[in-house]
Amino acid sequence: MEKTNLINSLTIQLADSSKLPITELQKIITAVLADYSVTKINSNLPSTGDGSATYYIFQKFAQTKFNQGMNKNSLEQYKMVINQFFDFVQKEITVCDEQDISNFITYLKQKNLKSQTIKNKYRILSSIFGFMYDYKYIADNPMKKICSPKMTQEFEEPVTKDEEERIKLVCEKLKPNKSAKALAIFNFLLDSGVRVTEMCNINLTDVNFIQREVHIRNGKGGKDRIVYFTEKTAVRIQEYLRTRTDIENGISINPDTPLFASVHNKKMNKVSVEKLMKEIGNAAGVSRLHPHLLRATFATRLVEKGVPLNIVAEMLGHANLHTIDRYVRISKQNKKYYYNMAS
């Protein structure tokens, strides 16, 4: 019915400027459109080419996904990828085709990004383009023609006990306030296996120091869970809290007081934590140190202790058991231990 309406509309519009009879003109248009499907799209979009249409689309997408339960941290990741894609293609996302996307994927590979990182960006683009197609902002979904990037197993050696001690020694040599903060963060990440964004969102009221547990609220997928930490880490955190000017005796009446705060007593962000880990890692001779490595080390150590994979997955906040495959790597020391046991 849509194609018939389109043919009639085109015939009427062209009749005034064509010398052909309407019936002949209609036959020609029908023949030309015979092999095409016709979809009415939403044309009420800014079209200045300065990114306004892309911004408009993302705002609609973000609103829809937020209502469906996507958390703000995930939406920030989506926003970052969309901005990166727009900066690369230099045109509105609504007029991008499969070649633009293919060129972008090639560009990411040339930057030697990890395959998991490229896969995540591909997934985000697929979600955005799928949204535009479903809501008729575009007539066709170009992502259907782009193959998903292949994954390669990319393991980093977990932090060894020797490296752990070297990192702690570096933290202890920092200025007092920074030292307390670095030790608290390092120990907590290694103890709990939380994502760095989850750690940044922890409020002081989410922590039970008696039970040594933390309530992670609205984690990935909008799920809550409880994570735990050791008595040594509890001491480190309390030492850090005593350096804070916004907290008295480790207590705050403000429910939004962050557990780990910036110099302005605001919530820390992912970048600042990554920067801190990089600084102490380089000083300790562990240049690969970053928050995610501590999460992987946490998972690896649990597996080496014989904790079932389903329990490890639950502690990491993963619904899919196979997701933890890329976190766990048996250390060289344990490989040698298992080899000696078998020989």
C-alpha cells in the first residue's frame, strides 16, 4: 500500500513537468520501483551536519534505554563511542552506510586496540543503528552487512604476590593522604573484584564494616549484589577515611557521601582511578596494572583456590558463566605446581 501511494504521489508531482500522459508516466515509475521496497522514515530531524541529528538520535536512544533499565554508566560508554564514531566519519549518523562503519572498525584495529574493546564498540554501534531502524529514523540497517569482529583470547598475567607487595610498598611511600587512599583502593579492588565504575558509585552507607561487606547498587545490567573484603582491607579503608575532611570519625550523616572521594570530596571517576593505578604500577615495575587487571586477578585466585566457576561468575556480577573465561588465567607458578603434582 505504501509503494502504491508513493507511485501515485510521484506521478502527480511529475505530471506537470512531463509531456507524457499520466498513465504512461505511472507505468515508468512502477517499473523503476518494482525491485525496491519502500519504507516511510521519520524525517523530523535536525540536518545541519554539525552533529545535531546524531545528538538528537542519541538523546532519544538514551531515554528509551534508561526507561528499559540501562544504567547511567553504560549510557556514558555508549555516548563516548557515538562521539568517537561521529568524529571519525564527520557526518550525521543517520546518513552513514556500511562503508563508514567498516572504515571505522578498520581504524580501531589499526590503533591496536584489544579485540574485546573493538567488539564492545561494534556492539554499541549495532544497538544504536538497530534503534534507528526500529524507530524508522533510517530505511535500512547498515550493521546487518558488517560482520562481527573476531575475538582473540587476550590474557594478561594476574598480579603475583611479589608484585602485590611491591605495589603496596610504593603506595606507602606516597604523601600520607594519597598513600592511605591508594592503599585502600588497591586492596579493595583486589579483595572484591568489583568493576571500577561500581567502586566509584559506592556510598559510605553501602558499607558494613562489621560484616565486611558492600552493597553494590545498580551494577551492570541494573543488578544489585553483595561483595566482601578482608579485615586488612577494612583497616586500610578506615585509615583512609580518617584523612577525609568531609567525614568525622568515619561517619557521615549524608547518605550520598562517597566511599572513595576526589580531592573535592566528590565521587571519583573511572579515569582518575585508572590514572592512580597506572602511576603506582609504573613505580612498582608493574606497568600493566589497571583496575580491570585486579578484577581478573581476583577471579583467577578464586579459581586457583577451587571456587566453582558459577560462584566466581556470581561474585563478579556476571549472568553468563562463559563471560569469565577472559578473566581467568592460571598463573605460571600454579601451572608449575600442577605439573609437579601430575609428574
